[in-house]
Amino acid sequence: MKIGWSSKGIRNAERHGKRKRFAGFFLSTALLTALSAGVVAPQAAHAASNYYVAPGGSDSNNGTSLGTPFKTIQKAASVAAAGDTVYIRGGTYRETVTPANSGTTGSPINYQAYQGEDVLISGLDPVTTSWTAYSGNIYSTNLTMGLGDENAVFVNGSNMTYARWPNKTGASPMTNDGAAIGSGSLTSITDSAMPNQSSGWYNGAIVWSISAAKWTAWGATVTGSGGGTVNFAIPGDMGDYTNPGDTTRGDKNYYYLAGKLGLLDAEKEWFYDSAASKLYLYAPGGGSPSTKTVEVKARRQAIDLTGKSNIRFTGIDITGAEMKITGDNNVIDGMTATYIFSHNARGLYHTHPVTDDGIHIMGSNNTVKNGDFGFSDGNIFLIDKGSNNVITNNYIHDADQNGSYDAPVRLEDNGYNDRNYTTITYNTIYNTGRSAIHFTRPGYFEHNDVYRTNIVADDGAPVYLGGDLLNSTVAYNYIHDIYWQSGTRAGVVPAIYMDNGTDNAIAHHNVIYNIGQDAAFRMNAPTNGGRYIYNNTAYNVPSTLVTMAGTPAFTQDNNLLNAASSNFVDAANHNFRLASGSSAINAGTAHAPWTNGYAGSAPDKGAYEFGGTDWTAGVQGSTPPSTPALSYEAEASANTLAGGASVSACTACSGGSVVKNVGNNAGTLQFNNVNAGSAGTRTVTIAYANGDASARSALLSVNGGTATTLSFPPTGSFTTVGTITVNITLNAGNNTLKFYTNAAGVWAPDFDKITLLATDAEAEATGNTLAGGASVSACTACSGGSDVKNVGNNAGTLQFNNVTMSSAGTRTLTIAYLNGDTSARSALLSVNGGTAVTLSFPPTGSFSTVGTITVSVSLNAGSNTLKFYTNAAGVWAPDFDKISVY
């Protein structure tokens, strides 16, 4: 089958190199057509000007040269007109940028980082007032914070927690760490363990809860309290479905209380007394906050494009504030956006219209691409008006941290009588309190990699749909590793959920695996029809492909449900392309247009056509920071080739291709997006071919730094691959590695791939220490053919010894494990004998199915020990396969 976009989407997007983290897109003809729809004729252009901005400049300058820059971006934005470019020098700009003018279709206004320097527009202001000891490690300072429940406090760049009980202990902002509700009603919660039980003590505070049906959390203001009871009014239209007194669904209900000075008793907590204009803070590590950088949120918007069109922002980052786009034909390229929206839980609700938060798009033909958008208590992207907007090739993560109906991407029908389409494609979306996409207006959700959703709410789905979606598509996505983490009951969390009232939605060619609850799909009645489920692959999911409420009308065919692993190329490593001899080949039925162009005598079953064109999902040219790739092919589309360097076939090479013609003071090969996980020295193996009789050489520059000369000995022929190994210093996150020569006639070798080596350690290795009943057992699914069982029960321990690092620092630790229970297992991890942290290991489906979790650990240079155990009888850790340290 020819894999690509649906008839209303785009096909075969090509990628090339870009700034910072991701491969940029050349937009295909169909998408360019969509973006230009309805655009007016170009206006007459004035003579284009360049403006410059620098932190050391002055707004009284003319801003027209590097020597006379403006000080603020807003000053440049007040004068820049169509065709102008604003170059911004590196630094932090604490302002809201609101352009005074629009560009035109042929002459946009360009705002861009100067020569790749790091430019940050911040919604935060530093606290410069003096701190006074209040009580113990709690200090106070006088200042005004004017954003109400959107106030936020940061210390050394990290977000602090609003003072609360119980204290926040989990590493994730979304593990609720709440107290179990003793009893409750629609207007009250009672808990005998609640502190501060005097009458009225909690009045005016915030109560947050995930209760009853648990399809959304809610927050409310405490109106009365005393004797272990708080009273409130549940906001919005939630009613009985979120009643904190309802335990009929088989799990406890949870709550926490926040927003009282008397609850401030732990490091990283803060409280603001608005009446006295005073901030209280227990800084990380204790002591006076004056020794740290403390910032508070001061502005809601970082960039405001209300009514402005044809403006481009390239390489500009934002933090602590939002962005609003109501104009048309704007482009946001290469942005890293963090802590986009903050809200301290009060008044959470899911009635309409949705509040104005996150990156709010209401215009048409706008594109947001090649970015990293993370950390929001609400939405990341909210699109509720306009047509042909495109969100593509972005990491979108850590959203809806309060656990409401918000989402990383929310396509919302907000009553504007606007039913136009949005394209969401080639994004990697993960870590969210409920859904990855909340889908109640038309769109195309295709080629996205989605995982770790529904961390708070257990009735919902990674892809949640409702309303008449006018033949919207959910296609060519990876949806995987979905396990609810905030309770014990089996919830209603399929991969794709067409709720009641959903009409005219098509889900086809999706790969769904490691789903812990419900089914691959859920269909709820009623519906007027138009629901189709074709050619999806579901693996390690519950035994029913579709669960239902009522009798909804839908059509399904050509789906593969929990087929044997022999059908796939490598199911253990999540390669679900069909293997030769699979019974799914030619076993399907033709359903135009979804099966057009099949390769054999009939369509295949499942998401891939054997012999057809393969498809991919997620950000192209890189991998999520939490799961860094080890190998990077030289011929990958994300890399930059210049000066004659070119891709050529190579049967001996790992990807079937090689990059030739690097050198001669012209040809260059740059690997983009080499993800180190964390900063430090790494060992990189370079696979190459050199058919000369003597060594070839090349220069290697890391992140544009001073180049090192490398020697590549002969490999015998240009069809024989050899390797050399080199130690390099990498930054946290993504890096560039550029190979070239600086003399005519000096040629580098042909390049196959580079590999960022990990330190792997098998659990069963003889150098490890097993005690208290922990033992090695055969495991055919495990990397070394064995695993370690019986860790826990306050007895069994597994200690990895001699985990050797070339340098000290924070590293990414991936733990491969097996958990056949229906709920998460836990274990304590102590590094080098230090204070242990608690880790949660979600179910993997069986004790013969391997899963992974990823955590950050601080390791010493040289040898380290990592010990896994539990400290309670009856509490068992999972079985351990191996660990990998990046």
C-alpha cells in the first residue's frame, strides 16, 4: 500500500536540517496549497530594513546596526513592517512582544535569533527584594504578584509547589500524592487524618480531587471547614460523575488541600499573601533564597499576535508565559516553550468555552513546527477557530498537569460556528494528565508518536474524540505504553476513544501496543454513523479490540489484534512491519480509499503493507529526550549534507546507504539532533569505509566548537565497514557533529553511521550482588536470555556493581523489567548507597513481556552501584532484565 496522507492531508513530507533540536520540513505541495488558501494578493512592499536587538542596547538607538541595537524586542516590533527582519542577540527578554504591524504574503516580518544565539522571551521577573527569616527554613519577602491563581514561583529555573497537604513527594508533577478520602458528598470531603481541624481554618483554600468516574479532576474554593471536613461547590457541570463520596467504581478517591500559609512546611513550597503583598518560600535545600535565583510569573503573554498576520518567529524561545495567534499565515519555527500556562487548580472545569490558555490559535493558515513545547497545568495548544492550521514535527509534553479536560493538543468546538480542519502531524506527544489530543472539531491527526497519557484521569484516552468530525482521520500513529498511574482500579483508557455523539471519524493504519486497560478502541453510543476502523495493529492490549457502551454503529475490518509475534519483523523491539510468511499478508479486504495501492493480490491486515512503502510517526530526525537513540545513520533525512556530499547505496552498511564525497575542502556531513540525554563526556563509535591503502582523515566539530582531527585506517575496500571510537563532550539534549576537511584533495572516508554508546548491564551478570532470595531465571524475551526475580518483600535485593562512567553528572537510566500483575509494582533505588527514591513499574502485560521506564540519576566518575529493593513485606519489585545508562 502507498502510505501517506489522507486525501485531505499532505503526502510524503520531506525533511532537511534545522536549528536546535529537530529536522525542519519542506512542506509538500498539498500542504502549501492548504496554507495559502484564502490569502489576499500581495501588497506593495516598502524597502526592507534590518533591525537589531541586544540586551545591552537602548530603545533610544535607531536599531539599524549591530552597533546601535534596540534593548527590547517590543521596540523593534513597534517599527518593523512588511519585509523587515529583526535580528535578536542572545539573552533573556522579560517582556510581551506585540507587533504593531502585519507582514504581507510576499513580504513577511521576520523575527529571528541572531546566528543561532539563544533568545528567550520570559514571562518571569527576578525577585530582587530582600528576604527575611519567617520560621525555620521559611523566608518571606515583600513584592506584588498580580496573576491570582496563575501565579507561579521558580527557583534556579525549576517550578515550585503551591503550599499543600499532603506534601508533594512524587517526582512527576502529575502523580497526585493525594490523601484518600474517608467519606464525601457533592459538597464535602471528610478525612479524620486532615490536619488543622479548627473551625474555618481552610476557608478560602483550594481543594483538588480526582473522584468517582475519574474522567477529570476538579478544583474548588473551600467555603467552610472544621472537624476534618471541608465544604465546597464542585465547579462546572461535573455533578455526580465526580462525587468524592462515590466509591462504587472500585477505587479510593483522592484529594489535596492547598493555598494556606500554615500548609507551607516542606522545601520547594511557596505561598503568597495577596492582602499583605508578601511571598513566603521554603527554597530547595533550605536556607535563605537570597543565595538562589528566584523568579515569579509576571506576564501572561510572551508573544501576542492578536490580529497580526504574515509574521515569522525563528529560533525564539519562551518560558513562563503563553502565546496567542488570531491572525493568518504566521509561522513559529524552532521554538522551545516551557511552563506555558500555570494554574493552581482552583475552579477547574470542563464546561465551554475553554479558557484562553497555552498556545491559543484562532486564525488560519498558521504553522508551528520543529519545536519543543512542554509543561503546562492546562493546554499546550488550543485551536478553536480558523482553518488549515498545522502543528508539525514538535515534541509536545507534560501538559494538563492538573488532570482536567485540557490536553497537549485540544481541538475544541467553542461555539464559534467554525468547523474547519487542523492538521496535527509528525509530533511526539507524551506525559499528560488525560488525553494527548482532545478532538471535538475536525482535524487530521496523523503520523504522531503518543505515549504515557492518562496519568491522572482514568476515563479518557490518548486520542479522545467527540462531536461530528466531518470525516476527520486518526491515522499512521504510534500509540503505546498507556497505564494509569494515580490509582489501582482498571479504568476506561483505550488507545482511541470515540465517545457518545462522535460521528464521521476514521481510524486507520495505527500501531497500538502496551495498553493496560479497556481495549485498543472504545465506541460509545449514540452516534449518527460514519465511524470506521481499518487496518490497525494492536499488540499486547486487552483481548477485545473494541469495547462499547450501548450499541454504537461502526465498521471495522483488516485489523490485527494480539497476533503472534512471528507475524512481525521484531515485535519485542516494536517493529510491527509484517514478516515474510505472515498470515496477515494478502488476507485483507479492499476498502477504498484506505487500502488503495496494495502490493499483493489483496490488502494485508494490520497497519503495514508487506512490500509497500513503510511509514513512520513522531518527530522526524530525532528521538524524545527520555528515550535517546543509540545509532544515527549518516544518510538520515535529519542530517545536513553540503558541498557535494551525497547518499549512495551500500549493501554492507547498516541502513543500506552511505554518505560519500565528504572533504576536499567542500563536502560536509553534519549529524543533527544527536541526543545525549544529559551533559558530559560520551563515547561515540564511527562506522565508515575506506578503500585506500592508507588512512584518510577528517575534522570533527561538536556543536560548532573547535574541530578535532580524526584518522580512519583502511578497511580493505569501500564496501567493507570498519569503526573507530572517540570520546567527545556533549551538551544535554540534542547536539550537532560535523565532519569535513579544510584542504583541497583531502578526502574523508565514506560514513555509515555513528553510535552513542550506552553503558549496558544485565541484571544476571556475575558481577552483580543478589541477596535475600533474589535469583536468576530463564527469560526468552530478555536481552541476555535471563532475568532476576524475587526482588523485594523486604528481603530480596539486586545491586548492579561497577557501573562505570567516564565523568560525573546526571545521566539517563533506562530500566528494562517485567511485570505481569494488573497494577504497578514499585521498588526503591539507591545510587552509591545514598537516599533511595521510589520507582513505579507499570504492568507490561505478562512476566514474559519486557517494558522500560526511564529516570535521571546522578553518577560519579568511575564505578557506581545501583541497588534495587523494597522495605516492606509483601511488596515485590518487578523482574529485572537489564539497565542502560546514557
